[in-house]
Amino acid sequence: MKIIHVTPYYPPHLGGMEIAIKEFFELSKKNDIDAIVLTSNIGGNKKNKIKSTTDVIRLKTSFFLNVPILWNLFWEIFKRANKETIVHLHTAIILTPEIAYLAARLKRAKVISHVHLDTERSTIYGYLLPLYNQIFLKYILKNSDRVICPTTDYISLLNKKYGVQVNKIKIVPYGIHYDQFKDINPSHCDETRLIFVGRFSEQKDLPFLIDVVEELKKKRKIKLYLIGEGNQKQKLQILVKSKKLEKAIIFNNKIDHSKIQNAYLFGDIFVLSSNLESFGIVLIEAMACGLPLVVSDIAGVRCIINNGENGFLCKKNIKDFCEKINLLIDDKELFFKISKNNKIESRKYDWKKSTENLIEIYRRIIK
């Protein structure tokens, strides 16, 4: 059995999907699974090119309408795959799935489609995305040997939107390495520190968090730490400056994921205002550090957060976010009760256990 992971991006490129693929790949190798990764040569940004290693093969990449084109992807799969191969296709961006699926099927390889996120349009050309999804992505998902997703929310979505049979869908949640975070604990000080960790993209809707802080600052001593990188960073910095919030909102560069626990030292309450998520590794990382969560009430997130026990699921309006943050600030007993709950709850999410589940799926497919 040989596994070929196919993904448009891989660390050091920033993102939850990239982290998950790296964990599944490296841990499966430790379990004697013969695996490689085929990915782009893009590093932290488009200008940063990364060289291949023995097991992570980085293909020359160019961009069309902001979509990565992996040259030679078809040939790399075609020359390596056979009927004993599983092409583990990580779907999130157009073009890569179609090329990989075609090459795999021509060599009679098995195909797993791993849906990390059901993407929405992010550019003017994104109006074509629903058409693409209903023609190409739907065909690939329906005809894959298995479809994997990280949360139960996505079972219904994949079935109703793409017609994937429910018995073909398997849940493999993301995880953490708990020992990496267990010694970190939040404080409850006069000046509350909110924290966001992740990619600065439209999907995360960080201007909304800036508006939340602007409202809270009217009555509170508060800071927001934005930790990460992304194409929205300059726009966000301009927005913060225009609102004269430079002292209240602090930008920190991304932290290498092997040291990601250090990011959470900046925070007391974790905040997330995303419009779209499939899981959110940062949520369970924050929970492992004992941080209460104040987050958008959206699919993917509500599968992880029990409202009132791990933090609060909020309507997407400034008033609701502010009310929940103020509640955690004012009620110290509630703050530390949720903190304790989160330390316990986060232990359920373990990369090793999730990888074992994934390997079992591999073995069942090949039999």
C-alpha cells in the first residue's frame, strides 16, 4: 500500500489544512505507511519557493486567477500510482483535484477526497465557483472511494450539496499534541487580552473583531493580539490606524507551528469571527491552554464548542460578541470554570488517535 497525498499547499504555508496534512503524513510514516506528498513549491507566500525533500515533492507552480497551477502533477501521479495506491486528495482549491483524480483513475488507483473546507468565492471570478462545484467537484466527490471530513456538520452538507452517499463519508477530526499546551494557563487581569491566531484572510472577517474592540474600549481596558500573516494584513493595519486603535490592537507575525503554544501566552480569551470554518485547529489549541472562547456560531465551529461550557457561540453582531466577552470579564468564577472545562475537553482531540483512524480507512479501501 502506497499513499500519495496531493495538496496545493503544505507547511510552511499557513493554514489549518496544511497543518492537518503534515500531521497525518508524518504520523502515518511513523506507523510504517509508505507515503509521499505532492504539493506546490510555495512557502509562506508566493515569492518564497521551497525545495523538495525525499518524501515531500514540491512541483513548479504558477498562478492563474490566484489559483495555484502545479506543473507536472498529472505525470508525477501517473508514473507513481497503481492499483495498490491510494491517492489522498485534499480538496480546497480548484484545478488540483481534477488533475489528480484523472491521473489516479487512469492508473486504477483508489481515491480518497478529503474535504477540509467547502470554499466560497473570494474574488470577482469566484462567481464561477458554484458552477465548478456542481460539475467537477460533485463528480469527484461522488465517485471517490471514500470522502473524509473533520466534523459531523459536513456529513449533511456533502450529502445534500454534492450527493455523496452518507455511508461513504468518514469523520476524521483534527487534533493537537496536548503536552505541548498543558502548562499554559490564562490570567484574569484588569486589562483583558483577546487573542486571534490564524490567517489574515477575508474568510476570518477580522475587521469585525476590530469593530468589537472599538466598542469594548469605550468602557474597558482591553487589547487584541492578532497573530498570523495573510493578504489582508495591510488593509487591517490601515483600518486600525484610521480608528486610532494602534495601542489596543497589536499585530504579531506568525509563529512556527512547532512553537505555537507561545502564541497563546498573549491571551486570556480567544476570539474568532470567521464566516466559514470546517473545524478550526486553533480552537482546540486555545482550549488546551485553558482559554475561554468567544466565536461565530457557524457550521464546523458549533461541533466543537458547547455553548456556555467551552465559551460562547455568538450571532454575527457586535452587541452579542461584546456581551459575551464582558460576561467572561465580569464573572471570574465563570471564566475559570470554562477554562477548566476546556483543559479537559481538548484532550479528546489527539493527532495520534485521528491518524490511527485514517490508517484504518486506508486498509479497508485496499482490502
